[in-house]
Amino acid sequence: MRIVMTGSGYVGLVSGACLADFGHDVICVDKDERKIALLQDGGVPIYEPGLADLIARNVKGGRLTFTTDLAASVAQADVVFIAVGTPARRGDGHADLSYVYDAAREIASALTGFTVIVTKSTVPVGTGDEVDRIIRETNPAAQFAVASNPEFLREGAAIQDFKRPDRIVIGLEDERARPVMEEVYRPLYLNQAPIQFTGRRTSELIKYAANAFLAMKITYINEMADLCEQVGADVQQVARGIGLDNRIGSKFLHAGPGYGGSCFPKDTLALVKTAEDAGAPIRLIETTVAINESRKRAMARKVVAVCNGSVRGKTIGVLGLTFKPNTDDMRDAPSLSIIRALQDGGAQVRAYDPEGMEAAQPMLQDVTFCANPYEAAEGAAAVVIVTEWDALRALDLRRLRAVMAGDGLVDLRNIYRPDVAEAAGFSYVSVGRGALPEPELLVQAAE
């Protein structure tokens, strides 16, 4: 099939490359001339494991091309995906749909023959209706159908998620779109990937509901971690104990500094606003959003505590900047709030990340970026592990301690054993692994 991917950001680029790998002819379009020039020259503007090789293979095979000319691309297309950004709108938290609607107008003007327009961007309920209206208003003679096909890609595992999905959700109101979308995903359908056809509004809500539930699950185990610290329990064992229950499951039960990234923060906030406008507020998600925001800066207090109550005039080493491993995405990363809180307390920050430092530099002021973890730890009163990169899981802890001025190691991802860290000379602090309280505190808790 002839497919156009409008928007060559994270979702558009991964989706376009994977669809080309299925054998479709795919054109990825973007207004950013520098991004398109980079892609045409063989570069990749984002870090995602395996993506560079996937793009190169399909460009060489003639199935994947890049352009800034949307009109010419759409004129020949069977399917046009809209995969532009929907950031949180400044001021009120609603999803900013201006890029989606602008794309719809441009697509409408270029349509020739029956075309399926698919919103792959994460959009609030009813957006597909508005896209349909815009296209009809812009080009009354157009023959088209608007469908919803939300993405469920995890950064760092996006190619695997696209090619071996838990499910494919397709929402439509026009049955003419069904056989077209079945053909788009036929390679996955033959592999028995579940395809769920729904109404368009239901499809749009599935995406928000899924992300909000996962964000809530993360926040739940983080709250349990705080309780574990107070009563002398181990959150990792608690998570394992409840995760073995098939009704709960083990995924997204890893305590840490809070969720970040391009999806959960903006999608939970957008769902809250959508629910408020619909007169059906979702209090659980409202609370999830509030807890997660406060948690990030609260993690900085662990660093302050291990530095005897003050970081003023002290150097702190920060290991891991991106919101999760295997990506260079810094959007809403917990490290941003943690570093700012430490700087507010008077600390000097040295930082290292395997992939995220270039993206982090415009977002962070007065931070010294280092070539490796040991350089980041030089002269530090404490080191804090924020992101669980594989490169940080087997550090030479004695070497790390030797270059530091202090002995604090704050492990916000629980990747080291307390006894190993303490044997290397550290005052070790983790998340949700509390020491047993004094007996009188247990009595008070029981009362």
C-alpha cells in the first residue's frame, strides 16, 4: 500500500519504518527541513535501539522515503497517518490539537480519490469527529474516511512493540475504512496479533485509559515504597508478592522517582481535563498527577538527607538523565526536577547519561556534563542514580567512592544491594527498602 506518515517524530518515524519493513511504500513527511535533510543523508534524529538499521534497510530497498512536500505525497496515498505532536497546552493542561488540525487541513486540500486518514497521535475523545469536519469543510468533494489507530509504543522497545503488539486498536465510523486498515496490518494479523475494531471515540479513549492506568500503577507502588520505608518493609518484595497475582501482574510495579516521558505526564493531565469537561471527573487520576509531580522534587530530599541536611556548596553527581533507559528523551524526566531542587539548595551538579546529554543541555543550566560516571562523581559529596541504564548497573563502586569527597550513594532505582554498596564504603539510600523501626514505633503504629 502507499502510506504517508504525517509527522516524523518518535511515533511517525518508528511507525513509518516498521510499515515499510512490512513491504508497504511509505513516505515520512515533516515540516522541519533540517530533520528531513538529516534523514535523507542517512542520519536519525532520535535514539531508539535498532531504528537506524531499520530505516537504512528500508531506504535501501526503496520502500521508505522522506520529504517536506505533504501535498504531493498525499495525492498518491491510500492511507495517510497523522502522527504529529499533541503537547499539553500551556495554561490549562488540555492537549494542544493545533498541529493535528493544521495537518488535517493540508491533507484535505491534497486528497485525490478515496483515502483513509488515520489519527495515530494521542488525541482526546472527539478529535476524529473534528478532523472529519475539517476535511469536509476544506474539501467538500473529497472521498475519505477518518479512523483512529492509537500507538502503544514503549520508548526503548518501540520496534518490538510495533511488530509484536499486545493488540491493535482501530476505531472507525465508516466501514469503507475496515478493509483498508486490515490490509495495512495484514502482516501482523497473519501472526495472530489481536485487532480490535471499535467506534472512533472508544478507540481514542482506550489510549488515554491505558496510559492513565499504568501511570496510576507506578504511583501506587511509589506510595507503597514510602510506607515500606516507615515500617521496615521491602518494596521490591511487596511488588513481587502482589505482582504474582495474575489479576495485578508484575509490570509497572518498580518503585522509583516518578514517571516522566512524552506520554504519561501529558496524557494523564489531558484525561483529567477531558473528564472535567464531560462532567465525569476521574479523582484517581487527578490524585495520580498530583502525587507524581510532588514526588520528583521529594527525591532530592533523600540526597539532602545523606549530605547531613544540606547540599549548599557541595557537589552532587547525577547518573542517568533521560526519563528511562534506551532513549534520549528528556521530556518530563524526573532528573530535571531533582537537579533543579538540588540547585535550589545550593548544590553544584555534575551529570552523566549514555544518550541524553545533548537533549538535556538546553533544559538544564549550570550543570557540568561528564564523559563517564566516574568523572561525574569527582569531588561529589553524594552520587544519585536516577535512570537505570545498563551501563550504570555494574559500576566499580570502590573506584566510584575513591574519587568522591563524601560517601553518599542515593539509588533511586534500587539497582544495587545495600550490603554491597556499604561494603564499598557508601552511606547507601534506596527507595522503599526501609530499616526496621524501633519497637516503640511499631507499637504506636499498631495502636
